Amino acid sequence: MKKVAVFGATGSIGKQALDVIDKLGWQVVAATAGSNLHLLQELAYKYSIPQIAVRSLKNELADDLVKRNKLISFAEAIEVAKEKADVVVNAVSGFAGLEITIAFSNTSKRIALANKESVVCGGKLLKGVKAEIVPIDSEHTSLLMLSEFVKRPYIARFGITASGGAIRDVDNPRDLSAEEVLRHPNWNMGAKITVDSATMFNKALEVVEACWYFDVDVEDVEVVLHRQSYVHSFLRLVDGSLIFAVSDPDMRFAINYALTYPEVRGSFRKEFNVNGDMEFCRIDEEKYPLFFYALDKFKSYGESAMVALNAADECAVEDFLRGSIRFGEVIDRIIDVVERVELKQEFTTIREIEEFDKYVRERYKETFGK
Ligand code: NDP
Ligand code: MG
């Protein structure tokens, strides 16, 4: 039985991770949330988690929990995980997840990493670290699985699919509200990634993520739009043939494999049969300009472009979710801010990345107010 610490346990991935860990018969030694102590407590009760922590405390229930040593500080949760866990699941959303990945990067643990922002923004710092970093993302986890079965010299390119998000059938999505964009056709995910899925910024993050995990260039990663989200990824072999990874759109497959890799264990089969339509098409440049813009910037400026894009994206998505701007403005604002900052940055420490992230957020506030 393995011991696991789950960061971001109250989120979409975090809750499913607790379920998967429970089904594997493994034990959760600590779990954390951003601020939702109420839900975290419920989950701790349901899954018998001995210690929990929140990043910021907004709840008076806490005193009693602290006395019982049930609620510990966030820093203590990291220490508990370092001491007791074999595997750390990082399911924190956004840039905040990077410092958690860094905190465990020099331990001999597996980091099951849903927080794609970690490798996208801090990839250079995370190359060659002691920890074993395994992706939790339907595309990358299934690519990892495929690449276990195909010898590397036979692989010409790595492919990932995109669903197109909530805007894919909308002719003019500029005026859509958050409520409309949050209605994702295939996946039920956290708010930020659902909006990123509609702008396809998420897919740009995933291309960079694929480059990091599989040590390839942007040109070696193909992206196609696939409405049904049955095919998550594919390998294009040197002879031109393709091998697809297919499963229900259910993140538990990815979470489970990230935990048990290289073993394939457990079962999440529903009634899935490959007898429906499977459509594939190119990504429309007019509909998803941010995808192309982000990858162009990455090709020219590398990681610093991704830190800037991600910071601007988090600010704009937050404003969008608050209802202060419409969908089209999310993209306009991100591009506006990224064009204002000097992108030629080299990072050698996490502090430098954090400072640059902060600098970009300040430019955003300066330009668009709070
Ligand atoms: P959610 O918004 O559903 O959950 C985020 C989790 O992180 C919550 O537990 C939240 O706590 C916690 N959190 C937020 N801010 C902080 C902070 N500053 N410090 C510590 N904890 C924090 O996100 P998702 O589960 O959708 O996504 C998590 C990550 O996984 C993202 O990086 C996303 O891109 C990636 N991912 C998600 C997929 C999905 O299907 N959802 C698919 C593939 C990747 P609280 O509840 O208290 O706010
Ligand atoms: Mg994905």
C-alpha cells in the first residue's frame, strides 16, 4: 500500500484523485486546499485523511481542528508529505502549483503532476531533478502509456487532441459570458482550465508540456481538433502510420496511470464502445488566435513567454469569471499585456520566475485596473 499526499484535494482533479487512491486501496497521509476548509474537512472524514491544511484560512471552525492536530499549516503539510508520502499529487490550479512541485523536486518521490503550469513556467528548473515527475493530463498520460509500448526511434511525432471547448460551434464567441463558456461539451473541470479550453490557451500549455515530458520541439507535436474527446493522443510513426490512445473522457484513467505507472491497474470501464463518430479537423486560426499566438511567443522567447502569458491569462480569466469582461476581451487583454513586457528573461531560481510573474500581473493591473 502506497502513501499519498494530495495538494489541491478540493478541486476537480483532487477529488477524483482521492477516489482513485481509495479504489487502489492506498492511503492519503495529508491533503490541502486553497481556502475551502469546509469541503476539505468533509473529504478528510470520507477518506480518513489524518492531516489537512489550507493555504489561506477564512474559517473559524479551525480552532478545534488545530487543537486536535488535524489542521496543520501549509508548510507543515509539505513537511508531512516529505516525511510520509511515497507519491505527491499536485492538483493545485495555476501558477501557485509551481512552488509545490519545486518543494518536492529534490526528494526521491513520484510527483503525479496535474499542475501543468509547473513544467510550462518552471520546466528548466525541473529538468533532471531527483523526483520522478509523471503527468496527469489525459493527453500526456496517454502519450506516456503509448510510448511505453512503442520504441522511441519509431516515433516521428507526438499528437494531442483538443475538444474546442464551449465556443467550437459558436460563430462569433466574442460576446459570450462566463456562464456560457463554462458549459464545456465533454469535460467537467475547474473554472480556469475550462475557460483556457475555450481560448485554447490550455492546448498551447499542453504543447509546451509535451515538449517537456517527451524532450521534443514544438514542431514535433501535432494538435488536431477532435470533438468527441475519445482519442486523447496519438503517435505518428516514422512510416506514417498512427497509433491512437482512446478512452472515455474520464480523468480517472490519467490519474490512475500516473499513480500506478508503469503498471496498468484498476478499471474505470463504463459502457464505452468505439461505434460513434470520430471527427478530426485542423485548428481554426481565426477562432483560436491565442493558441497560435502563444506558441509563436514560446518559439521565440521560450519559458519567459509562457510565464508572461500564463500570468496575463490568470488575471484576465479571473476578471472574466467575475463577470467584468466578455470572452473576446480575455484574449485581447492577454495579448495586450504580453506585448508590453520584455520577454527575454532567463530564470535560474524559482524566485526569479515568481518576480517575473508578479511583474506581469502588475502590468495587467496597471493597464486594466482591478
Ligand atoms: P480546480 O479549480 O477545480 O481546483 C484547484 C485546487 O487547487 C483546489 O483544491 C483549490 O483549493 C486549490 N488551490 C487554488 N489556489 C491555491 C493556492 N494558491 N494554494 C494552494 N491550493 C490552491 O482545478 P482543476 O482540478 O480543474 O485543475 C487543477 C490543475 O490540474 C490545473 O493545473 C489544471 O490545468 C490541471 N488539469 C485539470 C484537468 C481537469 O480535468 N480538471 C485536466 C488536466 C489538467 P480551493 O478549493 O480551496 O479553492
Ligand atoms: Mg489535457
